Amino acid sequence: MSFRLRLLFSGLCIFVPNNTGDRVRVMLVDARAPGNASNDKAHVSHIPAVRFKMNDLKESEGNKQAKHYIHHSAKEKLSQGMWVLNGDDLEIKAGNGEELADGKLNIDKNFSLVPMAKSIYNNGLDIKDDCFGASTDLKKVGVMARLKLKNGDLGAYNGESFAPQDNYGNTIPYLTKGKYYFSTPSSKEDVASLHKQQLATCVIFETIINTETVELFSANHKEGLVFYPSNGESVEIMIENGPPPGLEDARPSSKIMDVDFELVYRLAKNCPEEMRVPILCESEEAPVPLLCSGLVYNPHDKA
């Protein structure tokens, strides 16, 4: 039996390609109690978590699944589970217990819709070398989870699975309609000279699993979750680093600027003096509230 595994990444995620461009390491930034932004506005706390359809969770005798929560929203047809991450060094394991085989990662051209550090800053940004150190030290360097992507396809995601909704029940898209430029919240830079782009706030990784089940396993915590395709074709899992549902409603939010984007610079080897955030171009119509976006760092030989 074989099926397609889809991993969706949303929120404050760092993507680091290797030097040959055939692998990408994903890092979730520690933003649980982030403090204040450079403009003295409070950052929103973010929860690093794995979300999944409960129907896809493979329960069996003697099968110990990692501790997770179950919820069912009135707007959802199926119950969802949530596994909160806490400095986890994640691996994808097939049903035979073996880690996903090595293989080239095909990166789609639409992956460039995810903000690239090299587009925001002339020389891009390098990630801290410590982020690739021993997995027991992940939280010490501000990493709440990391995962190596290989042997599959990677690109920007614009689907509706796991997509949040606004207060009126409308799906919030993972791809913005308008373009954003990158500047500091209080800057008076010449907007015409700055890089502008649409923003993809979710990334999708796809690979084929040639066994009946697949496990998302935490190598350092020695626990994980085992899934199977309840629809017979695919398993879709969200790995996110965003605010808890409803938290955004507790404070005034901006449709034109995401100050929480400053938190992606926490893993930079040299944090930029000007922490630039996405700001909606004045000529574009304001969309629904902007979802947190990730950032693509410069390549690293250990990614």
C-alpha cells in the first residue's frame, strides 16, 4: 500500500535550504511569551503544534500516541487533534519504523512567494549555527521544533484545509491578494524602492509513503503520532506556530502590518538593526487580517 503524505507549515517558521538546494530544514521559532515589538506593541503569544484529523490517527493495541488534545468546532465536520510541541526534533518515519529515505527535494517556483531574507536584506540572513546542534538543546537556542524535508515536493500552499476563519465565517486565505513591502513599523523609507510581493503564509511538503502507516516522531522526546489514510489516499497534517484560536480577537489587529514577523529574526546569527515587517502597499485593497508568515534564510551546509 502507498499513499500521499502532505505536511502544511504555517506561522512563524524558518526555512533553511542546504547548499545544494535539494533539502530544506524547517525550524519553529520560540514565540510563546514574546514580549513587545520594536514599536512597543505587544507581540501575540504563539503555540507550536501539530494539528490533524482524528480520523487519520491510527489507534491500535499497544500503540502509545504522544499526548494530544481533541476538539470539535461547530464550523468543522470532523474532530481535530493537536499535539503541542516543546523543543522536538521531528522525523518522518514509515510504518516499518525507518526514517524517510534520502532523495531530492523538488522546490516549486511558487516557493518564492514565501518571504526570502535575501529579498528583504541585501545579503540575506544566516541562521545561528547552534540551531543545528544537539536536539536536547533546541529550546536553549529558541527552536520549538525542527524537521528535515527531503525526498518530495515543496511549494507555497493556497488550499482551504485547516484554513482559519474570520468572525464572519469567511475562510482566511494563505495567499494574500495584495502585495506587501518590507520596512520597519515606524520607518519613512521610500516605498517605491523597496521589494514588494504577494505573501504565501503556508508551505506544503508532499511525499509518497510506501507502507500502511506513517509516524511523525520526536527523536529526542521518544514519542510521536502514527497516522493512516482514512480516505485511502492521503494524510494531511498541519505543523503550525500561530496564536491560539480567538486570541487575535482579544486585541486590536492590523490588516496592513504584521509586527509579529519581527520574531522570525530571533534565530538570525546577526539580528538586523532594522527588523523589517510586511506592510500592505497603499495602492492595494486591504485583505482580511494577515496571517503570520515564515521566512527563508540563507542556505546552510548542515540544513
